[in-house]
Amino acid sequence: MTQLERGQTRQGALAPRSSPGRPPSPASPSASARRLRSGRRSAPASEGGFTLIELLISIALMVLLMAAVTMIFAGTTETVAVQEARMTVYTNARYALDIMENDLLGCLSFNPPQQNPPGGPPGGPGQQQPPPPSTMPTVYQAFWMENGVIAAPGQIPSYNVGGPPSVHTERAGDHMSFRTTTSAGNSMQTCQITYELIPGDRTIDQSGAIVAGDSSHQRTARTRRGLFTLIRRIRVANPTTPNIFSEFATVKDPVSGSIVKVEDQELCHYVISFNLEYYANNQTFSQLDPSPFPSGDPLGDADRNGGKNDTTTPYRVPAIRVTLVVVEDVGERQERTICKTMWIPQG
């Protein structure tokens, strides 16, 4: 029997037999067809995926995570901004106070100058004699301080006026002037230095006049307090009248070699209060309310223009205390009160 015949015989044996009198039953489905239908029915159970509840939980967790990251980032940014504002306040205030202290260290003597000390003119036989008194200019000190009160934002402080004690801590706008040997530009010169406040929405031009500036710097944004700028004016003696310091200092420009004018300097911006105290005879710091040595009766000028500070019982100021209240800008994120005691040589 050939292989073909044996295969046909096997298929006939496996074919279902029909009973007599009955129609033949349809052929049974093959195993491959049964497996195919079984696979189609079980496919949904074996495929991966997320239910709606799982998706909602995932979205909620992601939102919480993003909110936490955002809060951490915002907190870090705010911390950095506060630290930068604090550094700005300290830098501006310390710079102004350091320059002021350096000016006071070269302060001229409070004692009226003497061309010939007691005992006759200096020098002996064979030594060079000083020039005649008529050709030696005599420069006197003129140290004065005055109490100032800030009345309103955008206004120049009012001087020599009284007020409650709070004006010395919250609305002080004092000013002072003295003669010293200090740095003017890139050189050391004997000059008169004046410190005072001008409104923050104003500035100073090349002639030293107060002119309009940025109007947005008149007051703070949060508490609406007035903002001011601490300025430093430098004047040297008039060539024809040595004891009148009314001229701008001049220096030689290191690049061009030309003579340039030393302009008034804006030392510190965003000042809220500028208070001055002097070391009194009772060994305590006293407010200038009223000032014992105003601009009309300064110390060290031998009372040549009136007054009595130098002809009666001379008073000497060994030290002053400066209190500066500063914010970092109009936004008023940081405010600092910086106090410094400055000693004055008594030569």
C-alpha cells in the first residue's frame, strides 16, 4: 500500500461515522480553528493598560509633585533675592560711612592756627625762616552740624527745627560740614566737605545745583515713606580769599592730561533717615536739638564772623555717631539701620 493510500485510509478512519437513517453531521472544527477562536476570546484579558481611576491617581500625584517643586524653586529664588538686597543695602551704606570716616580723620584742628608759636618765630641762626605772615594764608576750621527734619517726600529737609524724639530715628535729615585734608578725585587736597540729603527724585548737575530726576524714586512702594540721597560736596579755598571755600576742586585727568572738575558725589541712594549725634561734655552722645555749633557759629573759626564758640569756653567734638536707615530700592524688600561711631583727631 502506498503512502497516499495509507493517508486516505487514516483520514477515513478519523472521519465521524453517521448513524443509519441520520444525515451526516458536519465535520468537527479542526484544532487550529479552536485555538484561533480561543485566542480571540482571551485577548482582552491578556492585553496591558490603565483604568480610569489609575489615570486620575497618577495625574493627582503628578500635580502634587509639580506644586512641591514650584514651591521649592520660588522659595529659593526669594531667598537669593533677599540676600542680594541685603548685600546691596550694606554695600551702599558702608561705602558712604567709610568715606565719611576717612574725611573726618584728616579734619583740620579746632584750635585757631598761629603763624608764630609762643617764644618767637621758629628757626635759629643759619636756619631758613618762615615766610612773612602777610604772605602765609591762614586757614581756619569751620565745623558745624545742624538738625534736619524730613517733612514730606520730595522736599528738602527743614533745618534747625524741633520735633518729637521720633524725628531723630524715623525722619532725620541732618547735615554737617567741616574742613579737612582728604581725597578729592585722585589727589589729596585741603577742602571743605559737606554732607546732606536731597530728595530721591532729584539729582545734582555739574554745577552742583539740585535738579529734577527720576520721579519714581520719590517714595517707597509699600509704606510710602520718602526716599533720599546722601550727597558729598567738595569745595576748595577761593584763590583771593583763602578762608572762603567756594570753588570746585580740580584734578589732572590721568588719561588726557587735562584739568577736570571734581563734581559733587551721590554717595548712597534710597536713604530713609540720616541722623547725626555729637559726643557731649557729659560723655554721652547728644542729638542736635538744637545744635550747639550751627552753620552760623561753627567751631574752629576763631569767631571771626560772629558767635561765641571759640572765644568763650571752646568746645571740641571728639567723636560723632552716624545712624543711617537705608532700603535696597523702591520695592523696600530689605531695610537696615547702620550705626557707626567716628572719632575726630584733636590736633
